Amino acid sequence: MLTTDLIKLNNLQLAGKLVSDESLLGIQASQRSGIGTEFEQFRHYTPGDDPKRIDWKLFAKSNQYLVRESATESNQQIRFVIDLSGSMNYTEAGVSRLQYAKILLASLAYLGNRQSDQISLYSLTEGAIQTLVPAGKQAFLKLVATLEAAQATGPWTSTATSFPEFSRKQSEMLIIASDFLQVDDEWVNLIQKVAGPRREIIIFQILGDQEVDFSIRGFYRFQDLESGKEIELQADAIRDTVRQRAADYLANLEVSLRIPHVRLIRVRLSDPIALILKQFLTS
């Protein structure tokens, strides 16, 4: 389903469900833990567990009482972060980066909620991390409603951005939707602060075709969506420079984010969201 059609629905919860259902078509059960996948793991028996769930074959091999745990019992912590900087208002072919990010996160949240994960939502506003929806009862419905109302504005002004002190007692997943454009490595520094062996970080970098290919021709007035500054330029005269700088930036970003447990997924506004999710779930 085209992103423009999803936007026309004007119903983020329905759009997320449609994208999620489409992305799961043809996907076989997986042993990898994560959103929307089936998996099994073992944990030590604790008082209150049904003794019938003890895997006696494993006990014979390891002399340990281990209980088989399914995906719906794992209750994984999944934290969603949406960038609400002004550059998220960038639009191509009737689709804004913010709209794309909202549908993407709502779709992932739908999958997480379906398998009983603990989901929560955070925003990055003017460089500050804010808790929008904490994990808890009806978190999915609150998350969707909050995403629908979210607006992007302003630059990254904070000089000491940090995430809240997330729990590391259990494994968790941090999913970020952003253009990941930066001036002084602020995004990279932030990711380096929170990366760790018990936190899988997934970054969806959402870019427009023209931001990368810059195939436009003629005289244009360009506007910085965060500062509001404007400049008039002949697109043909700056094409090679823009393309080279974009390529250099994206290549350097990939190198900077080669951090254990950090995964960068680069998508374009023209990419069907269901296809992006299917590739994410099967890779």
C-alpha cells in the first residue's frame, strides 16, 4: 500500500495495522527475538512456575531447572523515539518525513503490542529527550494518539542531550525514526552514550530522494526547516557539490555507527513502509 494512501486514511492506528499485516505476509516463524517474530528462550525456574514447564531433557544434560519461555511471555522492553526537529517536516511527492516516521513507528508498535511487549514512546524535541508515553496499561493506544498529535519544529539546541536512565536488568530494544542529519556529531555522540550489550538500537534514517540524488533543475529557493533561513540558488550549478557532500556524509555516518548492537537502516520516502518492515523482520 502506498504511503500516500495510508496518509489519506487519516487514521494512524488503522494505517499501522494495515502495514503490519502486509509486512508479515509470507514470513516464516523465526528464532530471533524481536518485534513480530516467534521465538523461544529458556530461563531458570522460579517459585510459582508450573513444574510441568520444566524442560527435563535439558535438566538431564545441565542439571539445571530451566523453563521454556515463549514470545508472548518474554515481555521485552521496546522504546520508540521519534525525532521532532524541524527538518522532519521535509516533504516529497506529498509525503512528509514526519508522516512517514509516524506510520513506521505505529506499525512497529502494533507488532510489539500484539506479542505483549512493553512499549513506550519518547521524542527528541530541540535536542532534548522527552518521555511521551511510558510503558503500562493501554500504552499502544496512548502511543498512537500521541504520535497523531505530534508536531515537528525547531533545531537541535541542547548541548547535553541524554536518554533517561533506561533499565538494563533485561534486554531491550531502542527504535529511532529520524533523518539523522546533524551538524556536530550530536546524533552519533548520543548513540555512543546509550549503546550497550543489553540494548539493541535500531535506527531508521528516513531520507528523500532529492536529498540524496538532487536531480532537480532550475532556479530554487531553499529553506532550512529548522532555522527558517532561505537562500536562492541555481540547482544545476550546485548539483555535483550537493551529491558529493551527501554521499560523504552518509558514508561517514555508516562508519561512525559501526558500533556493537547498533543497526542503521536507511530508507527513502518513496519506499513502501510494509516492504521496509518485512526486510527488517527477516534480516
